[in-house]
Amino acid sequence: MKFKIAICIIYFIVTESALAAQGSQVSCVGNSGQACNAACPSPPGGCTWNTSTTLTSCQINECSYCPSFTSNTSDQFCSSCTAATPFTNFQNTACVASKYSCINRQSNPWSDFDCSTCYGKTMYANIAANSCVSSTGSCTSRGNTPWNDTDCQACNGKTLYSSTSGNTCVASVASCVQRGSTPWTDVDCNTCNGKAMYASSDQTSCVASSASCISRGGATWTSDDCKLCSPKTPKLVSGQCAANSNIIMISILIFISLVF
Ligand SMILES: *[C@@H]1O[C@H](CO)[C@@H](O)[C@H](O)[C@H]1NC(C)=O
Ligand SMILES: *[C@@H]1O[C@H](CO)[C@@H](O)[C@H](O)[C@H]1NC(C)=O
Ligand SMILES: *[C@@H]1O[C@H](CO)[C@@H](O)[C@H](O)[C@H]1NC(C)=O
């Protein structure tokens, strides 16, 4: 019996002290002579800061007075009352367990975990780890998520484009995937495809010819290269690519047969 009473008393003490809790000491920034309740950010309704003027040891008087807060969170309040979640999220609506402060990041790097934790939605650390971005997947641990132009720029903070395969981001002159009217060059064909490819003679596509279609250099034309580089002049005629006269003949014949 005595034992049970003792347990009850211990239980009571433990529960009471858990509920009735003075906050831990935290530092607030203010002018000298200012009291904690003036220098520290306003805590959630119900809670109050100590009136001490030692700004390095400010305390929430009674954390249990604001048990289910949804606003006015600050790093100071969270550190004082919820040590396991010592930082405020960006919205000042909750205390979170990010690795470093969300709002006073200083030089601490961002991680995917902290970005999502601090923003309260899926966000990713950029490659430089100095900000959070909305991308389709992680900038640093991409896994199987393909890159696209939007993510390449968001993650790198500069104009980069998704490679043709979507495996990586590259510094091409224009998009590899949505080229629009920008002509292809040998350099971009190589950059976008990550292997030797050349711009077609009319620069509207990249082809796997054996040498450049445009700056042929010393490479002699082959009939394969004529077909790849210039489908309209696919035939090798005395070292040059020429129109396929047979095709023209057949076309003329078909045209004649249709007309007459
Ligand atoms: C939040 O803080 C402001 C002062 O900055 C105060 O006026 C307001 O009442 C507080 N709101 C809550 C819900 O605690
Ligand atoms: C803050 O106030 C409480 C009483 O509300 C007191 O026990 C505590 O010592 C004070 N803390 C400081 C740092 O003055
Ligand atoms: C990249 O993918 C995201 C998510 O699907 C999409 O919102 C965005 O428009 C895409 N960007 C491009 C350039 O296709």
C-alpha cells in the first residue's frame, strides 16, 4: 500500500513538472537595459518571457501556458520550450527539428532534410547548399529522377540545360531537348549527347556521322555520312553528297502518272 502511494506521488511529481515547466535559458538580442520580454520575439499567446535584463539568460516563464501553439514561434521560444525541436519553421507556426536554424542560417549548408523541414513541404537544397529550391527531385541525390531544364537551372542557380538523356545538366548554348529555332552546332551536339555527335548540315539535328558535317576538315565524304548529314543529298557522287537522281526520276514518274 505504502509502495503504491509512493508511486502515485512520484507519478504526480513527474507529471506536474512535465506540464509546469519553466523554459530553458536562451539568448535574445536587444539594447542594454532592455528586459527579455521586450528583447525576445513575442512568444505564442499564453506564454511570456522572463523580465530579466540579462539577455543571455532569458526564459519562458511557463511553457505549459502555450501548449498547442500554431503561431509566433521563434528560435528563442523553441529552444526555450521544446528542446527536441529547437528551431522555428519559416512560417513561424511550429518548432522543428532541423539541423540548423531555418531563419538564421549563417554559413551552415542546407540539406534536403532541412529544406523540407523548414518549409513544411518538399523542397531540396541547391547544389551550392546555400538555398532551397522546388525541383522535381533532389539536386544532390538525384536517383532515377530525370533532369529537365527547369531543375538544372534551379539546382545550379545558373543557366544549364538537361542533357538529351536527362542524366545530367550541361552547359549547352540552348536547350538540348526543346531546341526551338536555335541551330545545332558540333559543340552542342557533343555537349548535349555526351558523345561524339555532329550537327547535321542544315543544323536542325544532331547526327552520328563519322566527322563534322559542317567543318569537314580533311575527312572525305562517305555515302553513310551523306545520308546522315544531308538526307536530301544522300548520294556520294565524286566525293560530294548529291541528290539521289533515281528518287527524283521516280518522283517525276509518279507525278506524271498522277497528272495524266
Ligand atoms: C503574436 O505576436 C504578436 C506580436 O508580435 C501579438 O500581437 C500576437 O497576439 C501574437 N499572436 C499569438 C497567437 O500569440
Ligand atoms: C525568470 O523568472 C523565473 C520566475 O518566473 C525565475 O525563477 C527565474 O530565475 C528567472 N530567470 C532569470 C534568468 O531571471
Ligand atoms: C520539369 O519538370 C517539372 C515537373 O514535372 C515541370 O513542372 C516543369 O515544367 C518541367 N520543365 C520543363 C522545361 O519541361
